[in-house]
Amino acid sequence: MKNYLITALLISCFSITAIGQTSFGFRTGMNLNTLIGDLEEGETYDNNTGFHIGIAFNRNFTDIWGVRAELLYSQKGTSNKYDGNSSIILRDRNQRAITHSGNTNINLTITNSYIDFPISGYGRVANWLEISAGIVPGILAASRGRGDLILNTPTLREEVSLNLDYNYYGDNALEAANGAEVITVKEENTAKDLTIPSAVGAYVFQEEKNGSLYNLFNLDAVVGLSFFLNKGLFVSGKVQYGLLDVTNNDADFSYQDITTTRSDKDVNLVLQGSVGFNF
């Protein structure tokens, strides 16, 4: 179904350029991103930044209104933080898994890079002002997360500090990050040496990978204003709000219980500031 929808959208983009005389343009700028969703106690979504760049195909039906199809590379995502009880899995010298729980502080910056296909209608309310609205289908091209995890627990003799280096597409279950060294910590009561990689992948605590955390296909709604400094040069501001859940619930594990998934909905919220030119 997704493949049929994407094909139809691409055909629509090219059909727009085939009706009469078409103009072209480009724009680039910055994104201010976050996710909106159901959060666990102690979890927050904060803003992160990215950029976008792409080309546009414009078709004026009159001097006042028309339609636009764009092809954009756009970085979205969020800064995900958690402060509360959680767990990590360490291993003894026989590679048996041992779970230790305690107060955990997680800071993770997530960057999801999309190939977007915005399709919108626009109207000129003045020579210098344009309003627009439409939809933004997108395909996820890359998905990364970087940050750190700090665990304090009375069952270990020292604080555990891990680097988080997530490739949500490429990482596998039980996998450390590339080039990670193995660190050793001691249990408080037994003084037994336990090990864990110093840098971990996205699914290091999962026995098997149930797909990637972030879904391949996305759909946002968009509204915007463009201010023309002359006939071609403009600056614009747009708001994109997600219509689909960006996370795969089968791979969305709880911070509070790392063995269970959560059936929540997370959608994109993106504020775009652009500068561009129409030819």
C-alpha cells in the first residue's frame, strides 16, 4: 500500500509540471524539531536542530493561486531525556546476562533524515506575501541517535557510564557500537567482575530485533507563510505536524522496564525557516 501511495505522489509531482508553463525554485534553511507523544514518568522531549535543502516545481493557475511540489532533504528528530528507574544488562565471565537496576539518567539526541515530497496549494494575498498549506509525505533515509547513559545502583560498586551510539537501521540485537571497548564493574556483594561495552548500539539489551524503531514512511501536514523581498527572492516560515506515528511499537521499549514495549504514538513537530528563490 505504501509503495502504491508513494508512486501516486511522484506521478502527481510530475503531472503538475506538465500542465502549462511551470516555474522552478529552491530553498534551504534550518529546522527546529521535536516529537509529541505519550511519555513515561521522568521522560521528556526537547528541541533539536537540523537543516533542509531542496527544489520546487511551481504551477500558477492564476496570478493569485497555484500548486507546488517539492523534493527536500530534511533532518527531523528530538532530544530525548529520561531521569528515573531503569536497568542495564551486564555479563559475567561466562557471558550470562545479569540485570542491574537503579536511578538512570539518559540524554539522547535523535536525528531522522527524510527525503520529503511536500505538495501544497498556495495563494498570493499581496505581491510580497504568500500563504500555503498541504501535506508532506516522506521516506526515512537515515536514523541515528547519540548521547549517554549513567546508572547509579546500590548493587554495583561504581557508577556505570555508557556512550549511546545508535544506528536504528543498521544496528542488530545485542550489538555494541563499532570500536567500543569493554569496561568492567564489580558487584557490591560478591565482588564479581561484570562487563559491558563502553558504547552500545540501539538494540543492545534486546534478544532479537523486531524491526527498526523509526518507521520508513511518514506523513505530515504543513502550513506556511512566505515573504518576498523581490520578484524571486523570499524568506519563509513553515510548521509541519505529524499525521502518522513515527515509531514502530514492536521495537519501542520502555525505559522503566527494558523487557516490555509500549504502544504509544509519537509524531513530528517541525518549525522551518527558509530562504529561497523562484525562477
